Amino acid sequence: MQFAPVVKKSGDSGATDFGGDCVCSYEPWLVEASLYLREETLKRGYAAPKIQISACMVEYDSSIVVNYDGSIYKCPAFMSHDSLRIGTLQEGIKEYRASHNMDVWKKDECLDCAYLPICFGGCRQMTLLRTGAIGEVDCRKEFYDLSLEKIIKQDLQYRSRPKS
Ligand code: SF4
């Protein structure tokens, strides 16, 4: 079971005042809310996502989304952005490295970061919502600095419990 913050609808213009939608992975309330909800989930005996190697689905060659009209995208959140359509079922997939900034995390800051295996530059949709382009990483360092130890402690406390 996983709770996710409410974000702007795909295709909405970037936030100007952060409004009531979540537009970045380091909003202060996100740490508190996600830890609380994860703990309450585990406490009730439900499974919660484990910390594991993970990256944006854009990074995986085999991950695509096909729209009703046969157009192909790398992420469901991009389906209202014509510029992020990577092809069609009829024509196949075109080059998308530049449009999706595939090397966004290949920089010293990320390559030296202990969180790289669980982040790989974060969520491109968040960056797109915030800035209107996929020009930078959605850095989760602050989020993991504040939450990773607590997440591991939650797992030690709840996952190691004998099943009743
Ligand atoms: S947490 Fe920030 S610095 Fe670390 S890998 Fe992710 S985006 Fe890069």
C-alpha cells in the first residue's frame, strides 16, 4: 500500500505559487506525511514499498505507455505533452534522449551521492510541473536525509515481527 501526493493534472502549466498541489519531492510536509502513513500502513499489517534500487520509468528501455490513439510515451504523466510523444504504434519509437534529458543524473553531484541507486535524478514529472521543462534533477537528497533512517527503522520494527 502506498500513498501518493496530489499533483497537478498532466499538461497543466507549471505552478507559480505551489498552490495546493505537490510539485517537488522536498516539500517539508511530505517527509512527515509519508513517514506517518507508511508507519500506520505497516502497523496494520499491510505491506509498504521497500527501499530498493529504483529509477524513473523513463530510464527503462522496456517501459512505455501507449495512448488510446496509438501514440507512445515514456510516462503516463507526459501524455498531454505533444513534445514528449516518442512515437506511434504505426511508426515506431523515435530518439528521445534529448527531449527526456536521459543524462540528467550523470553529473558529479549525483554520481557522488549515496542516494543515487534509489533516486537516479528523481521524478521528471515533478521537474516538468515545477519548471515547465525536464532540465534538471528532482533532487531527493533532503527528503532521504530526513527520512531514510526512519524508513529503515520502521522496517526493522514492523517487518521483523513474527506473523500472528
Ligand atoms: S538525491 Fe539529488 S544528488 Fe542524489 S542522486 Fe538524487 S538528484 Fe542526484
